[in-house]
Amino acid sequence: MRLKKKLCIRKVNVCWERVSKASAKANFPVCHKHSSLVESFTACGLCKRRLTIGGISTLGLSGGKHELHRLNELLSRDGIPSQLASELVYVCKLCKSFCGIKLRVAAQPDYFKNHRQDKTFFKDYRKRYDEGHNAL
């Protein structure tokens, strides 16, 4: 909540005292113009699942826009529609791990030979991602 508050405070006028006292399921009306801004903090940039307080993170790419562009290419090659437009896109921890493994595999084609746990996670999460998006 603190991270979301710091990022939204300058762009969305909300009574933050009321928000901090409210339960996690409380709704606060926001105009259509600002709802997309708030949505970017509450939904994962890749899988579109709702982000939990402990599960929010950035991709943490050290290569900047070049590495982000490469990641978008790799994901689109696999048929994953990615809308990762900047390094500050918020993703869930599972998607962050998935993207990290995807970049490592691209850099080292034999990466999965020595990292069997990553291979298992990658296959399972890819299946889970596909099942979630086929249901939509």
C-alpha cells in the first residue's frame, strides 16, 4: 500500500487517511481518466492478475529499454502478448521469475541442463499462464 500510495499520490486526488483506515476490499470511486493509472498499480503487467501487497515488484532489468525490447520480442515469439512498455511496469513475483528465466535461456541456450528446477517452474508456469488466458 505504501508503494502504491507514493506513486499515485501526485496524480490521483483521494483522501489517503480514509484509504489507510479502510479494509482491503473497500471501493473508492475514481473517475475514468484516473482509473487506468490506478489499474497499472493493481494488475500484473503480464498476466493481468490482481497484485497483492506482498507480491508487487518491478522487472528490475539492468539493460533498460534495450533489454525490455528484447524481452517483449521473446515473449511475442512464444505467443504471449506482452504490453511491457517501460521498466516500471509492475508484475507479480511469478511473472518476474518467468521473465528472468526467459532472458537467461535466451542468453545461454543450454541453461536448462544445469537448472532443472527453473525448467520445471518455466514449463508449469507457462501452462498455468496459457490456461488462464484461454479461459478469458
